[in-house]
Amino acid sequence: MNIVVLVKQVPDTWSERKLTDADHTLDRESADAVLDEINERAVEEALKLQEAHGGEVTVLAMGPDRATEAIRKALSMGADKAIHVSDAALHGSDVLATAKVLAKAIGTVEGVDLVIAGNEATDGRAGAIPAILAELLGLPQVTQVRKVEIDGTTVKAERETEEGVAFLEATLPAVVSVTEKINEPRYPSFKGIMAAKKKKVDTLSVADLGLDPAEVGLTGAWSSVLEAAPKPPRSAGQRVEDDGNGGAQIAEYLVGQKLI
Amino acid sequence: MTDTVNYTESVERRALRAAVADLGARYGQRYFLDKARTGGKTTELWAEAGKLGYLGVAVPEEFGGGGGGIGDLAAVCEELAATGCPLLLMVVSPAICATVIARFGTDEQKQRWLPGFAEGTTTMAFAITEPDAGSNAHELATSVRRDGTDWVLNGGKYYISGVDEADAVLVVARHVDENGQRLLPSLMIVPTDAPGFTFQPIEMDIVSPEKQFTCFFDDVRLPSDALVGAPDAGLAQIFAGLNPERIMAASFSTGMARFALDKATAYARTRSVWGTPIGAHQGIAHPLAQCAMQLELARLMTQKAAALYDAGQDKAAGEAANIAKYAAAEACAATVDQAIQVHGGNGIASEYGLGALLTASRVSRIAPVSREMILNFVAQHTLKLPRSY
């Protein structure tokens, strides 16, 4: 059971995140960079499946040199090896270009049975990569799931939505994306941390993947950001003086917001 | 050691710190204080840290440990303390006991004990201090004598941490010959359920899950292999365990200081009086900046001590470990004190978790070696002044 896990290095959600003035792309220098938490869950799920069914877990990341830190974290959790697609030409890539690059990179791994991704990165928030990737690879997509099982050559999964739970099945190989309900990721053990530096990381460029640099990056993007403004600060809100009926007023407010 | 001093930690050390900090944050100070106040122990955190190999980082790989150094173990101790979960027994069990057994134990003793230290499933307390000797190994009254192939232990210890949680206690005792003559000290592994070994808790005004004990040894009969290393190894072995203890105590203190400083700065940034965050006032800002500098200096010295120890330079490590322990204790006591001051009345309110640190931070000036004993050490060994005792 060979699994590829997509991982992404993102600005820490606790730090202030900004876009650069020059081209409205993510300002990676202004914030601490971390392995996106949803990816830790994707890695965890891959490791669990590996424990049950054997095979190899490969981590795949596209990002600048610094993304090696995120890759290393995934390796320290227990993944076997990694592919790092790093190329200045990728700066400003949209989801279409990103999926194209990831699809090509997945193609360099032999005998892939499953691709696991987080449902959505905390920075871009497009949430479209797993679906586009499945389309490009010609594989079934089992997205937004809270539970995954492998039964022979079938992947079974549960997708929870506001309306209910859908029980999905697809034949392997397939692309799966997971939500935060999938599991609790493990902490890297000390041995895992020490072993991570000895694991193989293949660094590939856009040319290595046989792609034209014009297809990716800002120039290859199908849409462009013309303007960006920070969210206005929160307004002061509504102040309720409690003169005996404070509780009732809070209840009224919540009813007004359709919260109760 | 090369001549170049490395002021940044390795990628692995930083990854270890981040992983331990994540684990500690999931438990947090609330967990720690609840355990302390309800008579519980931090068993879950200890077990989880053990399983992840964080408690066994410094145990040799051949015994299931991480094969790292005291610098790695100190990083674990500091990061947990910085999340509000200082684990006192880390200073004792993996740092002193596992180190001494790994360095001086027989092959059988290593096989018997080290795998448990590697996984954190074995806990061993350490007993040196006595009412009439302090931690002066020359004056210890606790004695061990030969009886056939057995050893017989007599005497008592006090202020011994965590005996109730330990599988065994590593006891420092002096040999006595047939004439009652006191000879060199040795280290004896005494199971906590050994007949003749009793212990009583000492009531302490400190919020900690770990308790302090008075220990009594009345003709405690121990097998031949209870003695660690060679019977005539003397003080060298004991000091080999005390340097890691000081480095760990320093890390315990710097971690606690970081926790208090984080709380104080978060409060100073957000607590607003008359429209200005209190941190804008130099009366608040400058003392916190002083604490931050004092703390960083103590951390630097602790890292130096650990690096020297891990490089096998015991003598230089001894001086550095003492200085680090002194500096860390002063930084910890000063930072907790200032953090409380910044919080005003809230500094003592249970909700803010700082009052609970007051005694604990003060302990760092006393244990495991007092401020005054370190000053004696530096006066005598660094400055070559006449000895005072």
C-alpha cells in the first residue's frame, strides 16, 4: 500500500498573516512557518494505514526551500521519504498550476495506491486541490472525509456534511482528502526526529517534471489579484447594561442572530 | 569540542523542543495544578513523554534510549516547564540515576535498569542529603557494610523527592569496616519495598505533585549487585551524577521563568488602564526586559554546561553547571516575583497561576544545591580562595 501525502508549509495561524505589496502573494517572511495542521492529520492517517497494510509513505510538498522544515516534521512523524518541488518559477502559482505540478510529481512515485491530502490549507483556503488533482490523475476522489478504511482494493470513507453523513466507496488508486475530525496527529518521537535527517528527500524543479515554466507561477495563473486590503478591525459590538434583565437581552440578541 | 562555539541549536534539538512544547501545551498548567492540589501525580504526562522517548533521550541507544545527551534531556525539561508542567522527577530519575548507571553500572545493572529509564517506565529517586551533613558527601552518616555477599544499609535521608512514585532510590552511603571506621561513599540501589526501608512525607508549603520525604534505613539488606560500579570509586561517580542534576535544575528554573515571563508580557500587552496597555509604562517594561536578559544569560550558561558535559569535560562542566544553576535560580525567582508584581492582585489569584509558582521558584535558590554552596564552590575552585568549611 503506497501512499503519497500532500503537505504544505503555511504561516502559523497564530501569527499575523499578510500579502506582499508587490504582487499580492503570501508574505512568507512576515510569519512563522509551520506544517499545516490538517496535513499532520493527513500524515497521521497515512501512517495508520501503513501500520495496518504495509507499504511506503511518501510526503510531497511544493514550496520554497524553507518548506524543508515542514517536510522534516512529516518525516519525523514517521513518513519514509519525501519529494520537494522547489522552483522560483512556481512563485504565485494558482490552484490549477499547483495541481498540475503535484500530479506530475506523484507520477514520479511508483505504484501509488492512495493520495491523501488535507481538505483545505489554512493560507490559500481554496480547498480545490484534491478535486483538481483527482481529475488530472484520472482517479476517483473521496473528499472531505472524517473516516477512511481500506478493504482489499476498495477505499471506504465517511463524509460528514451539515445535512448528514455520506458513505463513500472507490476503487484504488484514489485521492482522499481529510477533515480535522479524521484523527489526532501523533507527536514526533525523539527517535523519529533523529531519523528524519537520514531520510531521502528528492528535490525537483519544474523542468525535472517536464513542465513549461510559463504554465506555472504568476504568469501561468488563470486569475490575478488586482488589489487586496486587510480586514477592517472588529467594531465595538453592542453593549448591554445589566439592570436586572441582562440575561433576557442576551437571549434576545442570540435569537436575533439565529444562534438559539 | 572544537574552538568554534555554536550559538544555535541543531535542527533536531529545535524539533525536539517544538514537539515537547506541543505535548506540554496539551496538558498545560491547569492539568499540573489540578494534580498538585488534589494529591494526584502527573502520571499521564510522564507516561506519554516516556513513550515518545522524551524522557529517555540521553539513555544510550543500545538500551532503547535516544542516544542523545544531557543537552537534549535539559531541553525536554525546560520546554515542559515552560508550558506550566515542570516535572521535578526528570531532574532526578533520568538525569542523575540513569546517567550514573549508564556510566558506572555493571553490564547486568545496565540491562536491568536502562531500558526502563529509556521508556520512562522506571522511576528512581536520589537520596544524598542528610540532616547533619546537607549534601556534603564527606560527612554523611548513612552507612553500608558487608555481610557475607550482601550489603546492609543503615541511616536516614531527608528532603528526598518523589520516593512515593519511585521503584527504587539511589542512596549515597559510606562504607564502614569491621572497626566502624567510615570509608568512601558509594551509590546503592534500594528498592522502595525493601524490608527495613520506610519513608514519611514532609509537609511543604509548595504547590507540586511531587512530595518530599524523610527516609529511614534500618538494617536494609541488599544483594551484592545493589552497589553501582566499584566499591572504591568514591566521590567521582557521585559528582558525575550531580552535574547533570544541576544542568537539569537550571533548565527546570529557566522553563518556569519562561512560563512566568510569557504570562507577564501577555498581561502587560493586553491589560489596559486609562486607555494605555500597562506594558507601555517603563515601570512595567524595564523590569520585564531585565528578567528577559537575566533569563537568556542563564539559558546560555546552561547550554554551555550541557555542551561541556556532553563533550566529556566533567571538570569544566562542573563549574559551568554550578554557575548555570545559580544564574537560572536567580532568574527564576526574580521573574516569577516580577510577573506577580505586573499582575497586581491578579498575580496572587488562583486563576492566573502565578501565586502557585512563588514557593516553587524560591526553591530553586535552595535545591538541589543552595546558592551559598555554589558561591563556596566558585570562591574555592574558580577564585582559588581558602575553603570555608
